[in-house]
Amino acid sequence: MQLTRRFRLYARFQNTILLILLFIITTLIAWLSTRYVYQIDLTVNNRYTLSQTSQKLLNQLPEPLNITAYTSNDLLLRSSIKKLVLRYQIYKKDIQLKFIDPFTNPTETRENNIQVDGELVITYQHRREHIQELSESAISTALQHLIRQESHQIVFLQGHGERNPTEFQNQQQAGLWSRNLIGNGFDVQTLNLSQNKTISDKISLLIIANPQVALTPDEIAIIINHVKQGGNLLWLLEPDDKELHGLLPLADELGITVQTGTIIDPLSTYPSITSVTEYEKHPITNDISYLNTFFPEAAGLLYQPKNDWQMSPLIITHDKTWIESGEIKGTIAFDQNQDIPGPLSLAFALNRHIQLANNKTHLQRIVVMGDGDFISNAFLTYAGNLNLAMRLINWLVNDDQLIEISVINNIDSELQLTENKVYFLGIFFLFALPIGLISTGIFVWTRRRVNLH
């Protein structure tokens, strides 16, 4: 085929037009990339994308949010802060980020009590929170503090062998739960009624977590009076305590009866640990149907309508469970003549409107659960136990807007390797891979020498 001069000119013109279009498109894409950001997160649980928990928190903040980063001219640190804050700015456009160099602004830094390089100060509606840890968890926890307009005081009853909120080493205590409560903006205190004969009406919630010895009649009278006056209560029970360590009058006041025996779950790995995957419809349990919760050696509860309480069942076991009336040892089997078949109620939520002395109406809330081990140091971090425990507290203190705010967990934050896998990886990278590369190089070099000759 003979190429004419006209054809060559046409082809050259066409190529020029294509180059111009390519340049325009490339320039346009480059310009758009400075205006819009698109990210793809390939981690197992989207660790580098703002979690659903944090997104729900932002929805609770309709007003603008200001973040001030007190950091030196460390470009790497500033870049890390920008990337982290950008996750929030994608979902809330009115988040303003400002950098201040502590070395060039020492007065402002001192007035704001800045302690470390890279400290963040989040301001919302004249309230502020300081963050010294650069993570989504830290920022979202600070946002919860800003949303929670008042500091709720949570009081753990002590003096009768109850679970201790200050003890972390003993696996039966409640130190880890207390730490989470404090981290979420609650004021956690303890109360010994033998030393302090009253329960302040300023507290938001009283927790009775599995006493081991009987309370005195005077202490019981104080607690019942607290309930009658509208106090919120979380009462954690255990099986095989007919007299409830003296708290039987409180159970009668609430209409609660504890069934004799321990719940057995034959579908669980350990039959004495009840596994729950389905929940009754209630604000506490909404949106956690995907989470398992575990209740070791739990008690079944019955409810009889009492006074003006409105009752809602929270947790009901599946129909394969039963209450074992005998000892839990060896082979356990359902005895139709003695044991109580499931499904069984494990927790109840009660609420009522009560008239206070100042003629104001107060919404009183109480939760009674047939297990306290699920909030212990040993079991709190299992599956959905912590999420359920925090939802209980938010509902009980009437912080309904925070009930659905779950705990942030990174499931791919560490790599678990067996000893055999460690040995395999060590042998592969230290010996097999280098030997393979050297052998390949020798083989290629030898072939080339043969071909040259």
C-alpha cells in the first residue's frame, strides 16, 4: 500500500489531536485529584476507614467541630494527624483542623496545658477534650465525652465481697469494665454502706455486683429506699442463693424470683457457659444480633408484675437449655423430673415514671441479670460482652443517644503464628529463598556462557 502525502498529513494531525486530548485529560485528572479524595481500605475490618461507631458519633454532633494540633514542624507527625482527621472530615464537612507550633506559641501552649508534642484539643460548643494518643479510638472516645453533657456518677456497692471495680489482677473482679466506663466519660465510685449510711440522690446508677455475704437489714433498707425514691439500679445475681444474701426484700419489691439451679447450654463448648446469639427487642439489644455474648454459670429469672413497673425481657435462652438442679460435674443430662426446661429468662429491664419531691417526673430504669461473670476481667473482652455491658450502662443512665455506639475493636491488629509456622518462615527466608535466588543466578550465568561459546 502506497502512503500518499495527504494520508501522512491526516495521520500526523490525528496523532497531534490525540496527544492534546491525552494532555488535557491527564491535567484534568491531576486537578481533580487535588479536590477530591477516594480511598480503598483492604484491611480485614476496614481499620483505615472510619468505623460505624465513629460515624454514629459524628451524627450526634450537629454543630461545627474544631481540632487544634499542637505539634512542631515534624512533617511526618503532621501528615499522620491530617490523614487521621481526614477520615472524620469525609463524614463531617465542618471539622476544622488547625496546627500550632508549641515552640513559636509558648504562651498559648502553656495556657492550654499542652503536655506532649502532637497533642490534639477537640472543641465543641465551648467544651473541650485533650488527646495525647493519635488513634481513631482516642478521638472517638473524646467525642463521646463531648456528647455526654453531664458526668454520670456510677457507684459500685462494696463491703460484702462484691466485684471490685479497682482490681485488675483478680480475674473475677471488674477492673477492666471500670476502666472502660471511665474512658467513656463516667465517674466511677465505690460505696460501703457500713461507713456511709446514705445513698446520694446525685448518683446516676447503683451497681450491686454479686455480693458474697449477707447485707445487714439497715443496708437493705437503705437500698430499697433508694429504689423507691427513683434510683437507677443494675443488679447482677448468681445461681444457688435462695436468700440472695439478704436482698430477698429487694427482689420482692421488683417482682423478681431467682430459679434454683444453674443454666446449662448443651450447644456451648462448655455447657455451664450460656451462649446467646439472639436477643429480645429492646433499645439495649438493638443492632447487636450479630454478636455472641457469654454468661458463665448463670441463673434463670422469673418476673411477676409488681407496682407500676413496665417489664421487658432482655435475654432469653434457646429451647435446648435447661436449669440443672444437681451438681455440675461429670456427664450432665437433662432430668425431666427435677430440671427446668428452657427457654429461660436471663435478664429483665424495668422502667417506670416516678414523681419526685420537687414535683418533677423522673424516668427510673433498672436491669436485673442472672449473671455477673460476663463483666468480670476474665470474660469482659469475649465476643460481645463489653458491648452489651456498655449498652446496659448507657440505657440505665438515660443516655439513649449513645446506646448504639459500640466499642471499637481491630480484629487484625496483630499476627498470631504457631511455633511451627515461625520455624517455617525462618527457614524459608533465611535459607530456602537465598539459596533459590543464588541457584537461579548461577543457572542463568551458566546458560549464557554456553550460548556464547
